Amino acid sequence: MIDFERVSKTYPGSDEPAVDDVTLHAPAGRTTVLLGSSGSGKTTLMRMVNRMIAPTSGRVLVRGVDVADQDPVRLRRSIGYVLQDGGLFPHRTVADNIATVPVLDGATRRRARARAMELMELVGLDASMARRFPAQLSGGQRQRVGVARALANEADLLLMDEPFGALDPLVRADLQRELLGLQRRLGTTILFVTHDIDEALLLGSRIVVLRAGGRIAQVGSPEEILSAPADDFVASFVGADSARRRLRVHGPAGARIVVDGDGRPVGVLDDLDADLDDEAGAGR
């Protein structure tokens, strides 16, 4: 779905690249997470996909076609894009915000509004909110509108740039669960940027760990990143060697408590998981 071929980017006035010789494939129908701290080039990479930023060298292909050869307006309308603050038009209602792209693509206002109402239900927004303005919504509600608007043109590709970073933990967890459900139901290809390791492990089918200066440190599944970090940098960044990641089980079967490396409880292992764990142990 997305291919970066030896992509580099150096901004004018800088001696150091923001992205350095990145080759990467983001497969269709999966969530690929770009994970890194500030200065790792993750947002630069994402914005190359919809031609908001042009690479200094290399190519970016979307659906097998070099983005440099595509009309930027048509390209951007074919890709959903969700920003941290939602990027909503403040003087348009929720329904009109969502309907913007379908109208630009030639849909009638009636059809665009019907699509907006469908998407509001899909992302968990009550129909009564259709006439509200962004300032009348909570942060979590605005982000739901942003996701709905990104899906309004039925795009098969969704770019998400730290969309939940400014939200409180409870709302953030709720939206993360909603996104997991949406991706499973729709099969959308998602390129997701975050600096939060827990978020990357939860959402990512594949995780791309980036070093400072926009170089890839490791690509793998969440299990691979945690169990076999490529080097000390990756192990330290994802916390693979920290007490918080090293979990144990205490207590009798049926009431077993999961604790971290410091002995602090982090959850309960239910009976089904305990039975599966016992069966796996018996088979070894």
C-alpha cells in the first residue's frame, strides 16, 4: 500500500537530515506505527505520503504509484488524514465538517449529509450532535469527528498524526479501542504516528522504531519488538528490559494476579487465560 524507497529529507538551512535513507513497506489492511521521540522524522515520513512534504531523494509510492507523479489535490482527497487537534472547521457544524470531502468530490449535499450521519454512528457520536459546532464538543468528541471526516470519502488509507496525544488517559483509551474496532471492521490501511510506546504496542500490526535523525532502528510486530529488540537503543526505548514490562503471575488458579518486576499488581489473569497458559506449559 505504501512504499518508501531510500527516502531522505534535509530541510533548507539544516546540516542534518530529518529522514535518512529510509526503505519501508506498510502493507494494505494493517496498522503500521511510526514510533519515535521528537526529531526522529516520523511526522516528516507521514507527510511525504500525501505530498505535504517532498523528499530530497528517493521515492514514496502509494498504491504502487509514485506520489510525485500524482495530482496532489486528488491524492490528498483519496487519503484520510487525522491531526492531533482534529483540524476541524470552527464555523461549520459537525455534520458539515464530515460532509466536506464528499461535497468537494461531487456528492450532493443530501448524500453527503446522509454519509455524515452514517459515520457519526460508526465512530460513536449521537445524531443529536450533528448541528453542534466544534467549540461545543469535548476533546474526545472532536477527535471522533476528525476520524469520521477522514473516513467520509471512503478512503482505503488513513494517516493519523498523534491523534490522541492531547487527550486525557480515559478518553484516549476509549478512542484507541474504537480505532481498533474500526480497523477490524473496515480493513483500512493506517499509518499511525506516536511517541507513546504503550499506544504503539496496542494499535500496531507492525511497529517501526525510529532513531533521532530519521533512521530505522527496527521493524517488527509488537511481540518481536518486545521479545527481540534489535539493540540496546530499542530495548531501552520500548522498555523491554524494564521492571514494568517483566510480568509474573502470583496466586492460585482462578484468582491469579499479574505483577510487574517490582511486585506491583497490574491486572488479573482470568480463568480462560490461566487454562490456556497451563495447557501450553503441559505441552512443552
